[in-house]
Amino acid sequence: MKLEIRNFSRGFTLIEMVVVLGISVILMTAVGGVMTSSFRAKNSTLVQETVQNEAKLVMDQLKKNVFDAGVNTDDFFCPIGVGTSISFNTKSDGKTYLTCYEGVKIASESANGDFLLTNSGVSVRNCDSFVTCQKNSDLKVMRVDFNLDMGITGGTGDQFWTFVSKVTVR
């Protein structure tokens, strides 16, 4: 009787498994990199959108406060040069202060109460250059310039943008 030896090839060899595993790792790394970049870009866009929306609201509120000021430009009390705050008399004979608090907030303080103009997730910096008043030859305030550096700190690092608004006093 003759023994017949059959060569059954069931399964994969070690080399085939290592090659497949290597290709899988390369593909997973590439896909993971693309996904990570996509998430970072989305987060950055959301942060920028949040800050821009907040800056628009703040600038609109600052303009509204200046427009609500008394009609006499003598009612404005501006810093010499640039500063962190401005105050003025309102049409209702009250007084309003617009102040930038470094790293914290921008606030409108008046007899009607104190109002935060920034939300808790957004911070401000460079408050030393928050407000500048342009005066004419009679030293009357003609224009108020607001300069805001607003952004979000932490997480993916500090992200700040500068916003400027020029308000002509009526």
C-alpha cells in the first residue's frame, strides 16, 4: 500500500498575515489623519464663528450706547489718547460707562444697571487700546473708535481676532 501525501493549503501563511496587517495599519493611519484634520478645522471654524457673532453683538451694543448719549458732545468723557473706558451723559440725564476689563469682559454700567456685553466663553485682551476719541479743534468729541481683541483661550490654544468700529457722534 502506498501512502499518498496530499498538500492541503488551508488558511493563510504568516507572511500573508503580516502583509495584510501592515497595509491595514497604513490605511488606518491615513484615514485617522484626515479625520483629525477635519475635526480641527471644524472646531476652528466654530470658534471663529462664535467670536465673530459675539464681537458683532458687542460692537452693535457699543454703538447703541454712544447713539443714546446726549446730543451735546460735551457730554462725553474720553481718555486722553487711548484707554480702557469711556463715560458719557445720556439723554435721560444719567451717566453710562463702557469699560473693558482685561481678559474678562466688556461692560456697560449705568443707573439702569450693569450689563455684560460679552458672553462667558469669550474673553478680551489689549484693553489698553479699547477706546479712542477723535476731537475737533474745539476739543469736542466727533468720533469714538472702539478696538476689541476678542477670542477664546484653552482647548486648541488661544485664538483671537481684532475688531474695530468707528462711531460718529451726532
